[in-house]
Amino acid sequence: MFMNVLLFGASGMVGRGVLLECLDHPQVKSVTAVVRRPLEDQHPKLKQVEHQDFENFESLRAEFQDVDACFYCMGVSSAGMDEAKYTKLTYDYGMAAGRLLHEVNSDMTFTYVSGQGTDSTEKGRTMWARVKGKLENDLLGLGFRRAVMFRPGGIIPRRGIKSRTPLYQFVYDWFGWLLWLMEKLAPNSITDTTKIGLAMINVHLYGTDKSILDPADINALAERAD
């Protein structure tokens, strides 16, 4: 089975990890990355589509026609951000992509990277968890043949990947050893950018009986190769 992938968030830490695994994977035929600014990456499989209005993707409808799987890895830190702005950048952007993709091809696989602690009740005290919980719920409710929400915990960046968020990169630079230690002591609480990418590919190739994946699920799915 060969697949054409649509990728959002390729310039971020998780998205770049997914991009690299897609470009290397023999069953990924093509990757279309929706970006605001060009990526440095050049590859025969990779097509970059520059787009500025992430609340409206109608002009990209033709680009979405032959997509088999969408890997939605866009995300921002909620630090210092009010709920209205965070909702726009997280929920509104995600649903704009999800709705149009469902219109174009409801038979595709749609995966979204949210985070451990996401609030499916949408009623908790933590703002980012409520917003992501609503996005998860509404994406699952669109009616894709397969929609899977990824909730990684601690994420180890592989293959030289850096975080674009200065605070996160500071933590990786100075305290990354704690993640590596946790990977040894509590592997079910930690994943990495390579495993997330492989697990997304395998969601489409092999399926899963879960709609929400925690780090242990992600790691197990990444290893699947039947």
C-alpha cells in the first residue's frame, strides 16, 4: 500500500520528525507540506505549498484531492496567551483543515497531535487542555473513516531536531538527560519524534482499535511492521 501524505506543522519539532520519517519510508509515495514559509528540505517526494490563511483552506482544495492521510502536527504553546487567541490558533485552524479534508475525502486517515493531559470533557480548569479536548472531540465527530488523536507525554527529539520554542529548547539543552533517564526507567511515559512519525504512518497502513493513543500506544504502534 502506497500513500500520499498531507502534513501540517512540518517546521515544528514533532512535525519535522514526522516529515523525516515520511520521506524515508518506502510506502510513502509523496508528502505535501502546507507551510507559511519554505522549508529548507529538498526531496523528490516533498511538495511544499505556501499558504497564509489557516482559517480557510478552500484555495487548496485541489491539493487535497489525492491525499490518503493527513498528519496534523500544528501546535503552539499556550504560555502567555489568552483563551480566545489560543482557540483561534489551535481549534479554529485544526477544524478548518479537518472540515475541508472531510468534504474532499472522508475515507482518508486523519491524525492530530494534541498532548497528554488533554481534557475530553472540555470542562476542566486548564485552558489548553479544554481547547485541545474540544478539537479532538470535534475532529473525531467529523466522520473520517479513521481519525486518531495522539497524546504524547515527554518527547525526545531525534535526528538532530530542535524545538522552535526557545523555552522548550532550553529545557532540552539543559535537562534533556532527564527525558533519556525516564525513557529507561518509565518507557511507557516517554516517546520520541521518530516513533511518532512511524506510528502515524502505521495508523494508516495497519489501523488501530483506539481513537486516542498515549505514549505506550504510540511506541507500540511505531514498532509494528506486519
